[in-house]
Amino acid sequence: MSNINVTIRMDEELKKQADLLFNELGFNLSTAFNIFVRQAIREQSIPFMITKHQPNAETLAAIEEVQRMKEDPSVGKSYSSAKQMMEDLLA
């Protein structure tokens, strides 16, 4: 199988960031692009979900709060039963 050159236009800063990431992973941008294309062909779709939804500040804060609670269970409330939790929520 012979190789051909493909030209891709992208923002200079984006390329720098991609080069850093892929070098840390042990390959270059060309290899990363080939991996992407092969996976897209294999799946017959873009190999990851593309959405326009991004978490807002409130959601990001909630995610961070959950992470803190996972790391330190004493953060936040705990309940011994669902009934106790519902009573607290409805009070």
C-alpha cells in the first residue's frame, strides 16, 4: 500500500497542543490522524460523540463537589434511609 500526502489546516496553537499530547502518548500527529481515520472506517461513524452541550458553571461546580465528597466522605450529608433523606429534602 503506497502513502500519499494529505494537507490539513488547523490553528497553530491547536497543533502545538496536539503535538505535545501525542508526543507524550508516543506518536505524532500523522499517526494520530491515521488512528482516527481507521477507527472511523471501522465504526462507520465518527469514533466519539460530538455534541454542542457543554456543562455550565453550576454543573461543573456540582461535579467538583461530588469529587470532593468521594475523596472525603465527611463532606456533605449522609442518611441512614431514603425516608430520612426525603424528610430532610421536603423540610
